[in-house]
Amino acid sequence: MYNKKHLILIGMMGTGKTTVGQKLAQKISLPWIDTDSEIEEELGMTIAQYFKEFGEEAFRKKETQILYDLLKGPTTIITTGGGIVLKSENRKQMVKNGWVIQLRADPEVIIERAKQAAGTRPLLQGNLQEKVNQIIRDRQGMYDFADWSIDTSKLSVDQVVDHILCYIHDKGLI
Ligand code: S3P
């Protein structure tokens, strides 16, 4: 049984999920929750600290647990960390319980945007360009399960929000 009650934004780091999700939530008066912020709040440390102390695998477990808790809850705009798609069960659960929108961006745009908050993203330490390109290669096709996708490369946050609102209204979602 499908119960697509949430709106879920997925995509690589730097595609604007968090900023877009927050604005979208204001426009349609829905609660907005970001999985990374939830993790940081619950653990009382930043994602970067958690990665350093406990490693990526522990982070992925926490991420999955937070995601499933949110999916069970009331209708919410859920913004996710870029790696949430790595587990196939996460992908299955997201598309079952929500309308999943993929935010895309060209690699150069992702690199440019990621420069601004590079220190907060443990997977991007080192050569930013190489890391981003490697992650894009490793995750090839993993975001494609989304119900809809939008290229944010040349759009402002407000434009992305407006496109998503059109999609939601056209389809009569939520
Ligand atoms: C990650 C993306 C980050 C955060 C963590 C890992 C990833 O979230 O969850 O650093 O694996 O792509 P954003 O996509 O919000 O930057």
C-alpha cells in the first residue's frame, strides 16, 4: 500500500535542498524537517564531528533511523542529506511514503556551491573537485527513483520553489 503523504527533497550536496525546502514549507504552510539537522540535534554534535568520531557507517544508520521516524509521522516537507539514497531500502521507503523530488545541478555548480560550506561536509575534505566528481560517479542513477526532478543550475532559490509549487499544484499533490 502506498501512502505518499510527505514531500521529500533528495539530491547531491549543494543542489539547494535545505534552502529550497525551508522556503517551500513557508509557502505552503507545512512543517519542514531536515534529516541532517535532526541528527545534529539528537546527537548534540555536528555531522562533521560525528563522522570523525564514529565514522560514516554509524552516520548512515542514524540517518536511516531518523528518516523512518519522519516517514511514520504527519505530513512534512523532508529535506535529506545527499547520501540518504545510498541504501536501497531508504529509496524504497521514501518513494512509498512521499512525493520525491530530485534537485540536480551541474558538477561545476555543485563545486562552486560546496566551496562555501566545505568545512561542514566530511566527504568533501581534500580536493573538492575530485571528491565531488567521484561522488557523482559513485552515485550514478541512485537519485533517479524520484517522482520528479529539476535542474537547479541556472535557477534562483525562489525560481526552484515556484517550479516545485507548479508541479505540486498540477499534480494535485498533498
Ligand atoms: C552527505 C551529504 C550531507 C550530509 C553528510 C553526507 C552525502 O548533506 O548528510 O555530510 O553523503 O552526500 P547535504 O546533502 O545536505 O550537504
